[in-house]
Amino acid sequence: MKLCYRCFVCALFMLVYLACNIETALAAVSIKNMRIGNQADGARVVFDMDKSIDYRVFLLDEPRRVVVDLEDADIGQLYTKASNQVISQTRIGKMSGNDKRVVLELSRPAILKKAFLIPPQAGQSWRLVIDLMMSDAKTYASKIGNKYMLTNNLQFSPDAESYDEDDKQEANTKINRKRIIVLDAGHGGKDPGAIGKYSKTYEKTVTLSMAKELRSLLQNKGYTVYLTRENDIFIPLRQRTKIAQKRKADLFMSIHADSAQNSDATGLSIYTLSDTASDQEAAALAERENKADIIGGIDLGGNTKEVNDILISLSQTDTRNKSSKYATYVVQEMSKSVKVVKNTHRFAGFAVLKAPDVPAALLEMGYLSNRTEEANLRTPAYRKKLAEAVARAIDRYFTDPEIAANW
């Protein structure tokens, strides 16, 4: 029996078509993007991908987190504005084979509301949507583990707890990398700073106590921490920023306590460098004769004034953005436990914030001119509460996808 040429060509094309489609079907799902947005009662997480995927979503505790397991998936770094009213940070882990795990750490209790796939439509690719609903701690605790998971395929069921320790280890590794933090206890020596109206508390005393307590807490978390002063000595403002630069600090925080004529004034605030102050400082730096070590040890002495202006301005813009991100996390964490002032994140031209290559913020812990806040700042338990909030903010800052990408 003869096979005609046309039939042969058709059969060949059919084999090629089938081979291509089988290869496509067997290829891992490519996760292109992840988006996180606020909703009235919680948050929505959306994964964009090139085709359908098998998933399972469940809750784990200590720390509170949502775990999203994805079968046979390729995921690059999913950079996202992770911080919102529910989710504080995200990370990706590898499971057995080509399965992936995405972890969404929670800043407050939230339970799974629903999870579903949306096929391609209106120019959009496949999407996996996960909705979270804010809850109380008791409700959250009752929804932990496999029993309450959401999935589209019961056959895809690796044990929720089997990767738990690896997951925790990954989180600790990311947080505990040796970031360098310089803490600056405001004032000192001949400069007492503000003096409490009721108990004559010196600002220089409470700032040093706070710096030491925060250093201990951060060191226990694995950070490398230096103080600009260990005792009651006076250090010029510019020298404090030079200490941070010499230590190659990843973050600098100056600690202060406020004072006001109005004894009713209360609340915590945090300052970062203003745009205007920053621009003026960039111009002043560029005019200095000795331009060595202005930016991370780079010698600018051989450049033209125009080039130096650009380099310093670029460095300060990046540093200013990082400083603002850190300040945002401090505000969010402090707001949970202590009173903060209106417009908590403020901007000013403080000299200690002007290093162009070190993200920096100035924390005003409260008002020594207020009877209650002066008493609070004299109390180790209250300072510890402030320190714990700052430490949480620092963890969030260094695990922020955009910040972590720079190390």
C-alpha cells in the first residue's frame, strides 16, 4: 500500500504539532509577577502566570504567615511592595522537585477567605488570586494547618509541616545576615539636651539607655551594632555621621527625646532628611576641596564639579528613599504599641542625617516636657517596648524585597 506524499506531509506536521504541545504541557508554569493590594477587610494577593497551576494555601504560626505551595513552577525574584495592612514581607523557598513555596509574613492575624484561578481573558494571563481577611488572634489560631487549606488539587498535598523548619531557617537566614547598624544616643557630656520638666530627666541619659537596650536586642537577632558613644561624652554632630560611614553602616539611627512649651504635647515621631536640606548638602559637599570618602570610600577628587554634583545627588536620592522606607516601618510598628504624633514621619535638615551614603533616621521617643512621657522614658520596661518596635521595623526594612535586592 502506497502512502501519498500529501498524507505523509500531513502526518509529519501532526507529529511536530503534538511534540510541541506535549513539550509545552510538560514545561513548568512560569510565574511572571506577584501583586499585593489592600482590601476593605484584608488583602488580595495575585500571581500572574503563563498557564494554570496546582496550588495549596494554608496558615502557619510563629511567626504568623500564609504559605502558598505551587506545583512545578519557575519563579524569579518577585519584587513587590509587600508592606500593607496585613502582609509585612514575602520570600520564596524551594520544595521537593520543582515545586515552590511562597511565604507571606503577616503583620496582624488574618485568615484565608478564598483562593481561585482566573483563566486568560481581556488580554490578561492566567491568575491565581488569594484573598485574606483580618481576624483576631483566637480565630487565626483555630485556622492553622492542613485541615483548613485551600487547594484546587487534593493530589498535590505535601505535608504542611514537613518544610516548616526549613521555612523558619530561611527566614532567620534572611533576617540575621550581618547587617551593620549604628545607633547614635543624642547629646552627651556638656550637652544634656532637653531636661524633664517634672523629674529633671536629662535627654542624654535616656537616649544612651535606649541605645544600649536596643543594641542588646538587635545583637541577639544577629545584627552587628555599634554605638556612637558608650558613655556620657560630647561628640560633635558631624563626627557622629563619620562614625557611621567609617563603620560602613547599612543603617544609622539617632535617638532623641523631645521637649515643648506646651506640657500637654505627647507622642513619638521620626525624622528623615528633607529634599531641600539634602540638595543644599549635596551642593556643599561637592564644593569641598577634599572630596575623598564622601560616598562609600570613593575618591571624587579627580572628577569635575559637575560629575561630583551628579554622583553625590544620585547617592543621596537613593539613601533618602531608603531612609523614608525605614521610617515608614518604624511608624507602623510604633503605632501598634505607643502613642505617636500626627504626621508621625517628618522631614528636616538635621546634621546627623546628612551622610549621603548611609540610610538614616532620627527618632524622637516622646516629650520630656510631659509628666507621663517623662515618667515612661525613665522606665526600662517602656524603653524595652520602644526597642522591640524598632527591632521589628529593622527586620522588616532589611527583608523588604527592594532593600534586600541591593545586598
